[in-house]
Amino acid sequence: MNYQELLRSPLVASQIISLTQKAAHNNVPVFIQGEQGTEKELIAKVIHYAGDSKYYHFYKIDCKTQTEDSLNDQFLRIFKENNFGTTPATVYLKEIGELGQRSQSRVLDLVEDGFFQNGAEKKTIKNLRFISSSSEDLKDKMAQGKFSEDLYHRLNILTIHIPPLRERTKEIPTIAQYVLEDYGKKMKINKVGISNNVLNLFQNYWWPGNLRELEQVVIRSAIFSEGKNLTEKDLLFETENENNSFLTFLKKAEAKSPESKSQNSNNEQNNNALSLFLIELVHRIKNPLVSVKTFTQLLREKFNDAEFREHFYRIVTEDIEKIDAVLNGLLSYIKINTPLEKKDTVHVILEDVLRKHEPQLENKKIKLFKKFEKDLPETVVHEEQLRYIFDILFQYALPSIPPRGSMGILTKSFDHLKETPKDKIVHPRNGGYLEILVVFTGFKKPVEQFGTVLGIPEVQKEETIEWELRLIKEVIQKNRGRMKFEVNEKKPRTLISLKLPVERRKLIYYQPERT
């Protein structure tokens, strides 16, 4: 593989090319930060093979799978192959944040002092270049005492942050075409292009699996395609028992195609346009009336005859008030006859509740990440119930998050809700659901066993918030939804998932009268 060409390819985000080139031409430790699927290992290899190190060995250690003993064995094997540093080599530590604390100390000894302890034997190792990567924020782990601050700063001399694919929307068509051509040569897939409709779909999808997911979608679509160019129908591949979020996105996009809604939308647009025209006309009349009334008050003082002055003022003022009353009546009529479609209710309420808890977020310096699906459908759950649910969840989550921790909120919609044998959910006829995901660092000790809070009867000394968590679960279930907790104490991280039925009807409202 030509890594010099790869460095200039669309796969490498334009904002990290310069930094990657600099890293390739020196031997300082490099730390690569990026979400799962952003191809951190590819960047590590580019750094090694696009510079002077390309003539030497590149060793990868996947820290997710390492115990203290296995890590020791890995290093011992590398040092023996490399004759204990006689020739330069690069060691790539994949997902460095997964190492235990004793293993971290061993790596720190290597990076800081260049020695390796094997039992009673201690050897000095030279000419090692370290590149490490992580999908999680190591600053959070340091704050929790789970990652060595010394090791972090030793490995973090040069940091490369790989942006997620959803932040590279403009580059996606070029990336997709490059992937198709590159893999097409390797796999003998005879494809020459991608239709504009497909490229638009690619740009509107949020790519949770990043580059890796895009590569999979492009190649698998190319295999299923029967023509020279990839079209929308080529994307609709489905594998049994596979959780395919991209396929769900495609089905939703197809259901929202403009052709199927053109007649209704045209009528609505005409009605809305007429209403807006009338409202603007009313205001264009009312504004001069204010000026006329003001001028009348000033002119009143110019008449010497007191009786005529009062008569003039009364007549003009009464006429102005009559016109104004007619215009106000017309405005009220327009309002009660102009239905407005209810939109984005979930997001509006989420933002309102977040503003309420903003002081706590700022005091703890919590990083907040939001990924909201555009045009998220309405849910059958009432607004006040939603507000109560979100408020209780944030009251639960925020005290659990350590200082400088993070919280992410994601919304999305899908057609069908998968269920386990234990689920007792009556599905709506159209099967539509939306999901609100709240993910945050940390977990709350008193509620380690979420089953206890959310249903097991033997609950001892429940706090108010724990009791209310149980109540909001009942509210969600009564609305035919589902609430789920997942706690990973090792990371540590908590995920709360709310799946709520989509409202099948079009919800409308009318503007309230202002008093």
C-alpha cells in the first residue's frame, strides 16, 4: 500500500493532513483520538509508513484484549524480534484507555525511562516510537483516577483528533467514490459511479459507525448492484438478524419522499401563503394608523376653537379605533382558521429542561453533546409527561457525572421496535417509534442494580429520585413505550434509552390570543 498516496486521499480528513505529515517526520509520541470506526489505526500506519520509519517494524498491541501478563509477553516478543532496540520500531497501542493501572505503569516506564522489567531482569530499550489511540476521552478517566496522568501527558506530545464522518458532510461524496473505486479494483467489482440521489442519502445519514460503516455500505451495495452506477435500490440490502440502522434510515427516507406528499403540501402551502399575506396586509394598515393617531393628538392643540378641537379629535379617534377593531378581528379570524403543524416538540422540551439544569452543567464543567434527528416525528406522549420524564432523568444523571465529565443526548426514529420475550408492548399499527438516548460518564452507586429501581419489589431506603424513576417508567409503559438502563461500571458509563411510539396523526394547533 502506498501510504503517501493514502495520506492525500479523501479517507484522511483535510484538517488533520498537515498534523499527520508532521508526525510522520519525527519520532515524538502521538496520541490519536476519535470515535469508533474513524480509522485511527489507518492514521497510525500512515504516520509510520509515510515517513522515515517506513523501513522498520510496525507493531500493534490491542489493549482491549491485554492482561498484565499478556502485555508483558507482547513486549518481550517485540523486543526479542527487535534485538532490544538495536533498530528503530513503532509500537501502536490501540485503545490505550483499556489498560489496567499496573499495565499503565509498565508502559510509563518504557515511554519515560526506556527500561523493561522482566522478572528480576531489567533491560534498557532504545529506538522505540509510541503511537497510541483511544475512542473515549481519557481526561474523564483521569478525573476518575482510572488512567495515569503521567502516562497521558507522556503519550500526548502530539495529538491528532479525527473528526467523525457526520462532521465531514461535504467530503462524503468524494470519500464514497474513492472507496468504490479503490475496493472495486481489489475485489473486481465493475462499478464506475454513484447516483446523485445516493450521494444525497449518504450526506443526510448520521453514520454512527463512521468511515468503517460507509465503506461497508458502499461495497455491499456494489455487490448487490446490477448496473454500472449505484442507485437507491442497490442500498436496500438486508442480512438476517442484522441491526441495520442505515436500512432503517433508507426506509424512513423513502416514506418521506416528496412525490407522495406533493398534493397535500401544495394545498397547505397555498393556505399558509394566503394567511401570511393577510397578516402582512393587516400590519401594513395598522402601522400608518398609529402615525395618524399620533399626528391627530398633536394637531388637536392647533385649533383655537375648543368645541371644534374636541369634535375633530373625537371623530378622527373613533374612526381610527373602528378600523383598528376590524383589523384585530381579522387577525383573530386568520389565527383561528390557520392551523399550524406541531413540530419538533421533543427537541423543544429537551432544550427547555436542559436550560433549567444549565447551572449544574456549568458548575461541574460537564461537556454536553447533542445529535438531534432533523424533523423528528411527534410522539403520543403528552408534552407535560415528556417534560416530567426528562426533568427526572437529568435530576438522576447530573449528580452521577464526575467533574469535567460528559453527557450525550441523541434522538432518532425508526419503523419497528425489536422486543424480547419478556416485553409486553402493544405496538401501534404503523410500528413507528422514536428513541431518546442519554449517555453519560459515571453511574450512581445507590442504584447499581437498576432492576431494583425499575421493578424488583425488595427496595430498601429508596431516595425520592429513585422512586420517581420507577414512576416515569410506568408513565412510559402506559404510553406503550419502553425505558431501558445499561450500566458499564468498567468504563464507567450509563446509557438510558427511551423508546416512545410515534403519533400517527398529523398534530396541529392554533395560535393563542394575546391578551
